[in-house]
Amino acid sequence: MALAVDVVVRYRKAVTYGVHAVLAALETSGVEHRQLLGVTPEETAAHIAASGADRVLVLWSFYSPDAEAMAAELAAVRSLSGGRGLHVAGGVHATAEPQQVIDAGWDLAAIGEGESTIIALVEALRRDEPLTTVPGLAVKDGDGVALRTRPAPQLPLDAFPSFLGRKGPIEITRGCRYTCRFCQTPFMFGGQFRHRSVASVRRHVKGMVEQGLRDVRFITPTSLSYGSPGPDPDLGAVEELLAGVKEELPPHGRVFFGSFPSEVRPEHVTPEAMRLLKRYVANDNLIIGAQSGSDRVLAASGRGHGTSPVRDAVRIAVEHGFRPNVDFIFGMPGESEEDQRRSLVLAGDLAELGARIHTHTFMPLPGTPWRDAEPAFIPLTTVRELDRLAQRGDAYGHWRRQAEHSARLAETAKAYPRRTRRRRTD
């Protein structure tokens, strides 16, 4: 007889998109289980303690800057629930740092995309099978070392829904061919684009409309790359997507594209692309990734563009009625004061053209090529200029908080220099 399994989720608004995808895959798999959401540590612990199931699987997902705080939460939940439950951490941090996650108290780390892994994991618990048979996990051996099982497959996006019965943007692309050295996306999802089909997107929108929703947003690393395998946008594919979504929406429905939670690469901002968006989208802003005003830093970071396309993108976007929100990262490895000065000059010029500057501090994120890189020093002169831009209303962002995260992540990288050993499955 199969064992009963309860799946308890530490449900946090900061990471709902990935959690929704994993839960949707599990719900549509046909594997028998019960789902419970804990929106606080106390509620999570209460669900675990009150469960009458044979096995309780507790899901956690978090970004790298939150890892320390989530480890403290885990300890609290374990204490409140009497130590019951099998706790698994997923997401990009667990994928990049499985040993740290195991050392911090989780029983398992989920490696890579979670849909196939969660289905196999619940099935293994129901059948009381060894967890080493589940793909896409890091499990702790007798010495406390995190050993990996065989990799989970990377399937087409259409294989699983982006969400089911919940609100949220629709994931239309996974993976990114632009391997920026500071970004976790290519590491987590691969260096090639995988696009959800228009038919699948339309099914999602139809379900949203049936729930009374009227606004549609998308998750993608680069919006105008939809439907394209390479660096050049396929505007025909983009129009097919947007037109299809509009057909599924009621007259008062709205489409948001190229705005949060996604962005547009500067070299993709052309008059033709902007005219296309104006025909379909409701947003009056675009998020454009500049990252630096120094061509030298942009080349070192692997961005694949210089500063000239950034200026052109802002000018073209403004001319077509969009207000650009332009991302800048300060403190990237090897960045000099002169490089920062160039970024500040470009930021000021873009603000004069009508853009808002979204300021960030470089963080050595796990899994990225710059995971072990030393953040550049940000002098007081740069800080004062960023404050001046913010006081004028031309800049916004949480760069000070990110600077604190950056220091912690740099220490973690030094503490975990080794790579996780891989279990042999042959």
C-alpha cells in the first residue's frame, strides 16, 4: 500500500513564480498527495505538526541573498514542529550551493529545474523508495557531504504549466544565450532559449480570464527574444504571441510586455519593435538592461553590447511614448573609479532624455562566473552622486541593501571553495 504524503510549502511572496510552477507540475502529474501552504514560519510548523500523513515533505525556495535568513527560519520551524518533516531547498541558490544548503540544516537540495524532481520525489516517498533514485537532488552521505543524484531532464516549457489556479505572470522563455558573468539565469536554466508555445500561453490566459483576471504579464530573461533561437529578435513571433493573448482577453483586458518582471535588451529596442509594442501593450514603461556606462566593464561582464545601444534604446523608447527604467550595477569586479564615473555620466544623460535609473550593487551570486570575484570598491563620491540622482527623482533602487548582501555572499564563497561531489549512478 502506498504511503500518504503531505507537501507543506513555506510560501513567500518573494519567490512565488518558481513555487507555482513546481506545484502546478505536481498537481497535474496525477501523483496522490495533499498540499498545504504556510505563509509564516509558525503556520508552516503548524501544518507539519498537525499532519496525519505518513510522510511530510516541506518545500523551501529562496534567492542567494536570503539564504542566511531562511536558515534561521528553518531552525525555528524545526523547533516548533518537533523536528518532523523532510525539508528540501530548491531554486537557484540550492542548485549552486547544495553543500552550504545541507550544512545549513536542510535534508535535501533540489538541483536545477524542479518540476520533474518534485514529481519523482513525492512518488519515491509514497513508495518508500531510496531518495538516491530521485533525479535532481543532493543528498547527505554519512560524512555530511552533499552527493548528487542523476540530473533531472530539461524539458520543453509546454511539458508543464507555468501555474495552475493561481495568479502570476506566465513564463514564456527559460534559459538565456547571453551569458552575463554576474547572472544566475544561464547557470540555472541553460545557455539556450526555450520558449513556451503560443498555444500554451493562450491556454494560460483563457484560464486566467475564467478566474476573472484581466492583466497578463510574462516571465522571460529578455522579452523581445521570444520565439527566436539566436541574438536577433523575431518580431513576427512576438506579434503572434501578443495578438494571441489579446484575442483571449476581454475588451478591458491588458497586456504588459517588456516591463516588470522582465526586461528588454538595449540592442533590441528599434523603432519597428516599439511600434509593434504600442499596438498591443498597456505598459507605458520598459525595463532596459544597461548595467554599466563603461564599454570596458560591459565587455568584461560578457554583456554583448556597448554603451551606444543603450543611448539609442532610451532615445527610441522615449520617442515612442515609453519611459525607460534603466538598470545599472555598481561595483562590478575590476571596475575603477573612472568606470563608475562613466556610469554616472551615462545615467545622468539618460535621465535627461527621460529615463529613470534603477541602481544595483554587484553581488557575487553563486553559480555565476563571478561567484568568487571581489566586488569593486564604491567610493563616497559615487555614493553621493547616486543619492543626488535619487533625490531628484531620477534614480531608485535598493543598492545599499544589496551591498550588505554582497559582503555576506563574498564570505560564503570563501567558506565554500570546493565543488559538490557527484554520485556515480552507473
